[in-house]
Amino acid sequence: MGIPFYFVSLIKAHKTIVSRVRTRLEPNILLLDFNAFIHTYMDDARPIESILEALTTLLADTCSPRTHLYIAMDGLVPYAKIVQQRYRRFRIPEGNNPVFDRNQISPGTPYMKELDLAVRARFPQAIVSSTDLPGEGEHKLFEWLKTLPSTERTNTVIYGLDADLILLSLAQEQLCSLSLLRENPSFQSKTEGYSTLNISDLARKLPMNPQQYVALCVLCFGNDFMPPIGMFSLREGGHDRAIECYRQAGEPDLFTAGGRQLFLQTARTQEMKVYTDRMKGRDNPGEKAVFSVDGQHFEVRYNLHILDGTTNISQVVQSFWKTFHWTLHYFCKNECLDWNWVYPYPEAPLVSQIVRYEEIPIQWSSPPPQFTVTKQLQFILPHDSLRRAKKRVMFPDELYDEAKDTRIPWMRRYAWECEPRISLPIATEELTSVQSFQYSPA
């Protein structure tokens, strides 16, 4: 998931940053975001052997590292990610009686433990970070990479191409020469084989400083952790709008509260026009019922229908900023400030609401996770999948039927882009509390 849509258009616009793999690559280091690899290459009838065969072929024909092969599986993840996994796995499945339950591609299942042992046996030269070790796979890759001397980090290839991995690579491109490897269809190509995306070349093609660009993406476009700001919807020209607002604001430093305020004050002057223009081309009656050219009535309706009746907008704004700092630190420093934090509202506040309140500096207490890998499984898996994983059922099933959805998909084109309305039976303490912290990119 993560930031959708935009990087595809960026790759199309700058085709030179993508190179077809015509002869076998031999980088010093190959890093595999293994969960992405599993989902791509699994044959449901042969869930273990198909992965081993695919990895053997990749190493023999496409990319053979000279010094290090590091394989990272997802382990215990931050609570905000657990929430997203629950949302995805509790949707009504398509079809019946699958040969293999792909929900088993989750940390702590017997399948993942068996696969871990099989990979270690088949590829003894590999360093494997199993599901027993905490962290998302893509973040584990960079954590491990940072442990190497700079002289050993030259010429590194990472298997994976989801948007969060691209953003993570941009945020840490100073580590070494980085390229992302993925199958050609991931680059919108109809041909078979692989291509690489050079991160340094991508950074040079960006319309602004790469670090500032990462901060802009986190602030405006949203991902699994951060809610998107509606006026910057990527499917509705939001990327170019955000860049233009940034330029009009004088290219401020988005790592400072003052810089963010300058940017958002500029965006605020355009917000109502953006929504007015967008409503002309949309046929969603729910959105039109919320919107009004009268800003005051619009905000009241937005609070009622989009923010689920929230009246304490100051608290929404401070939670928005807390989530921004959490996410920016997670990408730029590769560290989780609070394993238990999650943004507790369905959408972001309006820009006009954000700029109304002073951004309070945040200080994190960094409590340990309030959950385990087993509890994570119990939280994210439906009953049938949980029983297959030989784990005790703890919470009731709430399979979400998209066809019966009554939500208003605010500034989204498709209902599946919204979070489903299901409960979160594990609640963390003081989710909406705002403590003191100020992020610095240094």
C-alpha cells in the first residue's frame, strides 16, 4: 500500500531512471523484502517449494550478490500497521475454498516458520531476519544496512518497489548507491523480466530537495500511518498542487513548524476553490451533501460526516501533527518512536482547521509494545485463518462487505481506498494524548 499512484507517473515521465536487466546483476549486496517476494511468486499448491525455486532462479539468472544476501521477513510491527493489516484481512474474500490461505503469510504462523527454516537450509549463505524479530521487512533492511561499514555498503540492490520502500530509500539515499529491483510489470511494462529503479537518479529528477520531498509526501499524501489531506488527493492532481503550493510559499523548510505553517497557509487560500472545482466533476451524493460553498457550514458537515461527529478539532489537529512526526521519523531515521501510536480519526482535518491551531512540540515516552506476535495474529486474522495458524481465537469476526459500505469516500475515487468500518478490539492507552516532541532531520 503506502503512497499510491504517483510514482508510476513519475517513472513514466522519467524513463531514464529505470533500466532493463539484460545481464545478471552482481551487486555487493542484495536485500530482499521477503513478504513482497512471497506474495509475488507463491504457487498456492506448492507454497514452500515455489518460493525456494523462485529465489533460486532470481539469484542464478537476475541478481547474484558478491558479499551479502540479506532476507527480511515482517515481524511484530507498530500498532498503526497492525490496524491496517486487520482492515485488509477482514474484507469479504473473493471466491471460496482457496488452495492456500494467503492470510498465513503473516508473522508467527506455522507456514512462515516452516518457510524460514527452509530458506536457511537452502540458502546457508543468506542472513535471514525471521518473523521472530520485530519490525517491518523493509525497515529491517535499512536497519541492517546501517550496521555495515560504509566501505561495504557500496552498490546495493533491494528487491521491492512499493511506494513506501521508494520513499524510505529516498529518505536514506545517502547511505550508499541504491537500486530497487522488481518485475517489469511493476514498471508498467508488458514484457517479462526485471528492471531496476536507480534511487540517486530518481532523487535528481525530483522537483525539490529529496529530504524536503519526503516530508512533503508524508504531510500531504498519506500512507499506512498518516491520513492524506483531501485537497492533495493524488488521483486528482494533488501532487502538482502540493509542489506548486510549496514553491508559492517560498520553498520553506518542512522540517520546521514555521516552514510547515508557511506551506499550509498558502494551501489554505486555495482549499475551497479546489473542493468547489472538484465537486463539479464528481457524482458522489455523499460528498456533495457534505460540501457547501459556505465555509462555516462545510466545516460543520465535515466534522459530522467525515470526522464522525468530532467536536474537539484542536485534538484532531494535534493528533495529526503527532502522526506526522511519528511517520517522518519512521522513514527518515528508521526508528519507531512509539509502537503503540495510531492516528485515531477516520480522516485528516481540513487545511483551514490545521492552520487555526499552533503546532505543539511533542515529546515521546517511547513505551514498549503492548502486544506480542501471537496477539498480533489474533488481532489481524479472521477465525478460519487463525485456526489454520493453530492460534486461539480471541476476538469476534467482523468480515467487512464492501458492497454494503455506507461511508462517504471523501476525495477518493474508490470505496476500497477508505478504511472499513470494523472495530479495533485491542486499544492502546491514551491514543489521542499529545505529548511534546520536535523532529529534526539532522
